[in-house]
Amino acid sequence: MGFERHLQDEIMDSPDLDERRHLIALDALQRINYFSGTVGQVWSDIQPTVVRYHDRRITLLDLACGGGDVALGLEAEGRKQGFDVQVVGCDASPVAIRRARRQAQQLGSKARFSCLDVLQDPLPTGADIVFSTLFLHHLSEDQAVNFLRRMAAAASRLVVVLDLERTRQGYLLAYAGVRLLTTSDVARFDGPASVRAAFTREEAQALARSAGLDMVVRGCWLQRYSLTWAKS
């Protein structure tokens, strides 16, 4: 199988997706994030900044936050370690935002979630750290460059992007993993499709350079990578 990038519409991105199927898919994504250690991967990138400014509240802005599980997980991790962490999340899907708000309420969290198109609408201001997980692969190259620029403009201290890497191993992991972890037809289609649409580390770093950002790239567990950029 050739492995050129293949960007296609994912089912969860469809505005016509039935709400019940959407919620089941978001549950599946939360389970995948849990077993793949997504919160821990992002925390390892943001922790040095949180520690550096430990004497003040740190605001995290999650762009394309989905059902909010990663943002809420980071809030919980920060507070467990004794830091004053405030979380804000944005997503274009009203279904996802309603779910994120319910999750926050159930956990007793003060996290705020709002419906917003992160590619076009004005982004919230005042965040110390702006991050995004498993979203970059949804975008064309031009959209990705614009998104990275917008993230940098919105962050006062740090930008973090975590995404899938387009590899044969990653494709096989996604294909098998979603079938082990969920019966969601949406997740079972979107998982492998996401890997086919993903950028390699080198491609992602080149996109960052096109956005005017000298981002540090590192490989992560389960065929993922992160990009980080600290504001000087």
C-alpha cells in the first residue's frame, strides 16, 4: 500500500451526523485517548511551563477540544500536582461542547467550553498555553499553516500540538486498536482514515516553518508526535 497523504472527510466531522452516533464516537475517542495516554503526552510538554509559573494561575486553551476529556484530564493532573490550572475549550460541534460541559459538571470542574470554529472565529485571548490534540490531520496544508499561526497569536507562553504520525505501523495500530476498544462505526472508519490524512513529523515541522514558527518536534508513543513552541 502506498502511503502518500490522503485527506478525506471523516464521519465525525459531518454536520448531519446523528447525535447518538456522534456521542458514541466521542465516548470511543475518550477511551482511545485514555489507553494511548494522550493526557500524559501533552502534560509532559506543558509541565515545564506550568512549573516555571507555579506561583500564579495558568490558563490552558484547548482548540478543537471535542468532548473535553483531554482538557479536563490536564486540569485534574495539574491540580493533583498542586498547580492552579484553569481550562478553556473550543470546538465547532455543539454536540461535543454539550458533552464537554456535562463532563465538567459531573467532575465539579470550573472548565469553560464554547462552540467556536477555531479556523475562522476569533480565538479566546489571555491563555498562557494553547494546545490541540488529534486535529491537525483534519486540515489541508494551507489550513494547517493558518491554524498554527492563530495558535501562536493566541498563546502568551506556549503552543503544543499533538497528532498522529502517518506511518504503516500507525495505520495498523489504528485499524486494530479501534476494533478492540469500541464498536462505534464512526470511530472504526475515522481512526484509520485519520492516519492516512496525518502528516509525518518532517511535514509537520515544515508546516510550522511556513507559519514562521521554529517548533520542536518529538516522537511520542503509539506513532504520534508533538510540536512545541515557546513564546520568547
